[in-house]
Amino acid sequence: MSRHIVVIHRWSDQYARYEDYVDHRAHRVTYVTTELALASVPGGAAAAQVVPATDDLDAVRRAVTGLSTRFGAPERVVALNEGDLDTAALVRERLGCAGQTPGALARFRDKLIMNRTVEEAGVRLPAFADAPDEAAVRAFADRHGWPVVVKPRRGTASRGVVRLDGPADLPLLRTLPPEPRLVQRFCADPILHIDGLWTGDGLGPWRASRYVNTCVDFTQGEALGSVEIDDGELLASLAEFTGLVAGTLGPEPWVFHLEAFVGTSADGKPVVRFLEAGYRVGGAEIPFVWREVHGIDLMRAAADIQLGRRPALPVPARWRTGGWLLVPSPVPAPCRVTSLTLPEAPSPGEGPYASMIPAVGQVIPRAGGYEHVGARFRFQGASSGDVEKAVLRTAARFRMECVPATASGGGRTVCGLDR
């Protein structure tokens, strides 16, 4: 029977292959999207309604109301980008259609609820507390020490994350827009991300990766990379940790993007501490690396869950190693590319296997997230060491010059990473 399914869609590139997940000929699949992402809406869509932003709840509601008038009340609302999960949950609740509601989503989106949930299950994590005001942050630091990290309880892509090194930094909080926040004891251990599927009964396919630089560094103009891990001892510790966290936060199936601090104990063993979790496929180049290097579409599993189907993904007998690199635009977007220096790999296999680089003269739009950045690169290899060398080599040799999109010249900045 034909169903009406609404997809909230914000990507210009093929992060998700919607026509592979739901038959657009058998069902009325409509899209709420932006002008920037309209070109990537599948040709088989029944209709597409453009909104200024997909996280603009009022605009999305109006768009869905219009689509419902034309195609009937939607049976499902699908949103695969983390920035749209709250909007989709609120739309479902208002329409009374099946799927995740705001209450069910809260433990994945509100970092205070999330941290309390995993702490109660015995998961290690840095000390944390609600941070409703400056006094609460000071009181927390008096108990746990400086530095501390303050971040939005519902933030994405490291938006609004600040580190305070002492009482003199507290006035910085007054410059931030009002919203619920969390304060946490600063942890200097390296951060890993772990991506995969929790089946409801155990871990499906999953991969752990270490960052080159940090997501916060990226918001401050530094390149950001990631390399999948092939250290057997560390992966054993991460498997136990990931299973506990995934089963605690979502006893039902879900696709996860976890972040964790990983240090070393006095006897040289890995010590894993929870940082946060996302109820979605990891961002940046993760969906592409999984499809192109591992032959697995994590987006399919995420879509299956939102469509009310039980996800099933293969687990490779042998994994290759993937990685990626993002280079931010050297001046704030929107900006126009004026010059490029592209790195050449010393030999085949020692550079990226895929890249997304804007052409000279192209304008990089101001869109947020990790899609519309200066340049994106993807890597694969036989080992973590090989992939990391290729990531660092590319980051060090790539150069981009830009000017503000409204400028006619001057003010050029060169972007790259020298390590």
C-alpha cells in the first residue's frame, strides 16, 4: 500500500541514498529541504518543499502541513542529520505519526540526561553538572578544579564549546547566547570517535578512529582529520566500552556516533572515558568512508530504524583502514576561492582516493556543519600508520586562498596544516 513519507533533507552531496532505502515509485516520498540542498533531492520524489533552514521548526511544520494537504498525513518522518533530529521528533509528536518522539530522543540530545544515564550504568566519564549560570560553573570548579569545559546541552559540531582555565575566564560566559549548558571537568586525554550499529542485542559492525587535531580546533580554523584504529588491545577495550554505552542509551536498535577520551593506566592499559553520543551516522566523511572502503551503508540502517524496519548490516571478515581530512575555509564563509595548491601523492595509494575541492572562483556558502568547508579528502590503506601518513602529508601540502565573497580583492589568507 502506498504510504506518504516525509524526509527532512539538508545535504548537497550524497551522504544518504534515499532511493535505495524506500521505493519512490511505490510510495509518496516528499522532501522538506533547503535551496542549497534542493539539487540533491532524488528525481523520484513526489514533491519538495523549500524552507530557509531544516532546523527552523515553524517553517518545517508549515511545509509538512502543505505536503500533508496534497499527499495525506505522513506515516513516517525521516531525518538523518543530527541537526534535524529534534525538529523531526517534534513534527512526529504534533502529527501523531510513528517514530521517535522528543521524550525518547532526550537521552541522545540533552547531554546532561545522557551523562546521567551512562553514569548510572557504571560508565567512566569526567565529572559534570548542569550549568544554568556563572555561579554554578564557579561552584563546580571549586569542587573539581580548573580548567573546565562549558558546552550547550543540545549542541552539535562543537558549537559553543568553551574552555575556562580559571575564575578570570568566567566573564566569557556572559558573551554566549542564552541556552541550557553543561559544565565538565577538562580531560586532556586524546579523543576517539566510534561509529557503528547497535542491533538491540549486541554490536553490529563498528569502527573506532582517532582524531588528528580536534573538532574544537576545527571551529577555530585548524584542519581536522581522522584515522581508523588497528591496535588490537585498544580495540578490545573499546568493544567492551561501546557495548555498554550503546546498550545503556538505546536498548532498541540505533546507529551511533560515540566520542570517548582514551588515556593510559599506570600499568599501561587503556582507560576509556565517555565524552558524548549521537543518535545518528557520524558526520564529516564517515558515511562515504563506510560505503566506499567497507562496503556498508550506515545511513541505510539509520533510515530503516526511522521507517520502522529492523536494520541488518554485514560485518566484514577483514576490515581495511579508512580515514578522512577536512580543511576549513581560510576566511569565514561565504568566501570565494582565489587560488589552490593541490598536493601530489609520492606514489599511488599514498594520497586521498577521493576529494571534494571547490574550484577557483567558486563561492563556499555559509551553511554550517562539515559539508561546505574548504576541502574534503578521503583515504584508505592497509594500516593506521599508512593512512595517517597520507592524511598528514595532504594536510601539510594543500593550500587554499580565499577572499570574502563580497570583496573584490585583498585580504587573502592561506590555509593548510604544517606538522
